[in-house]
Amino acid sequence: MPPMPAKKKTGKAAAKGQKHPKKQKRRLSYIEKSERVAKERRRRPVMRRIVAGVRILVILVCAGGVFWLEKTGQVEATQRRILVSFYDTTSKVGLNLENVYIEGAEHLDEQKVLDVVMPPERKTGAGSGASEVYPIFAVSIPELKTRLEELGWVEKADISRELPNALHIKIRERKPVAIWQQGQVLTLVDKSGVLISREDVSLFPKLPILVGEDAPAHLQPIYALLEKNPEIKARVEAMIRVGERRWNLRLQNGVEIRLPEQDIEKAWAALLALQQEKRVLDREVKWIDLRDKDRVYVQPSSVGSQ
């Protein structure tokens, strides 16, 4: 028998046996590239305008929402609800104020600090007999700092929150330098004239007396002069504001120094020179008048004294 002719491969079999030539990408001509770039450039401004329009729309919607919340009084109410929810959540996991550590309160009553930190109206309790709790995040550090520094003794308060349950308060107290006398009322004041306390005056019996309705407000300049001259400062028994214009200083030995209304530094320099040359403050003198710009007047306390 003659040999049978081989069958031709068809379909998938033929596809497997043959290799198709790779399609070559057609290279764009210079004109086609230019047209494509121009088309993309025309499309970009349109997209930018669309994006800008969407942004403006979002801003207008948000602004309208805020305006509506403010007009209907819902902003503060919404904020309160969020804060209350946050405080409740943190309180339930144990983040409550339980300890307050106070440092630097030498004369300040610590109970006054605690009353500022946790006033009764800010404490909350669940039901009668329940222990009072105060969420630690409900403590506003800036607000607490402001309230503490309104206390007379407190010059500066530094506060830190120590999780999970404590506040650390560092107090810098004011230093009293005089006792302001208003009739029978006595008040401690610092060198800036800030009123400190009426309750602790007896703790500072050696401080000089400050007299005059406006004396605290004008204390700083005269006290700065005294600080530069510790020898005279230690002798001062009273600082008297005269006519809301000038100062008289009364020393422990009874000598009265009458200072001028203006050019007080020049008059003070004259007093220092007189003290250095003649020790006038150690003599039996009734008063020393420095109000004249050109001359110093000294009144002996008795006839024949020099």
C-alpha cells in the first residue's frame, strides 16, 4: 500500500506549532506627538477648574453647616456633648483625678489650692453615697494656672498632668516686703505692690509699714532704690505716700527722709553722699528734706545738735 499523506494540523494544534510575529508599535510622527501634547494641555485646565469647583462647593457646604450650627446654637452644645462623652469614657477606664501633689507652698494654705483644682460644682457622683469622681482630662491646665495665679500668695504656678490619676502643681510664692495699713486693716504686699494676704500679717512683724491710699501702686520704684542700698533699707520702719505725689521714709531711729515728687534718683544720690561723708542718719536728726534740687535741709532733733 502506498503511504498515507500526513494530515495538516488545524485549530489549536496548528496555533501551538506556529510562532506569530510580534506586533511592532507604530512610532508616532512629530506631528502626532504635538497634537497629543496639545490635547493634554487643553484637558488640564478643564480638570483644574473641576477640582477647584468641587473644593469651593465643599467649603460652601461646610461654611453653611457651621453657620447653621452657630445660628441655632448647636456648636457649643455639640462640643459639650463630645467632651462629656470623652470624659465619661476615660473616667470609666480609671482616668480620674485622685491625687494632687503641691510643691513650694510655704505660706499658702494648700486647701485653697485644692478648692481651686476641684471646686464642689465640678465634682460628679453617681447616686447618693457614691464616691465623687473627677475625670482627669476635665482639668484644663491653662484655666487652672490662671485661677491659681489669682491667689494672693501665688506668683507663678506650673502644672503637669501625671496619668493615670494625679496632678503635680509647683508654686512660686510672692515675697512680702511691706504691710499696707488702711485704718485697722493690714495687708501684706510684694515689691510690685500686689496684695498678698490679710491673714498672715502676724508672721512678718519686722516688715515696714506702707501708708497711703495709692501706696501699693507706686511702691515698685521706691523699693527698687532701697534694694540698691541694703544699709538704709534695713533701717526703714515706714514708707508714707504723701498727697498721692511723693514719699516720706521714716527710719527706726525716728529720722524722717522727705523725698521729692520728681528727680527722686538725684535726691537719693545726695542722701547717700551725705551719709557717707557725715553719717547724717546716725546723728540726732528729726528730718532730712531732699525736695530742693540745689540744697539739702537737715533739722536736728534737739537744740545744739549738729
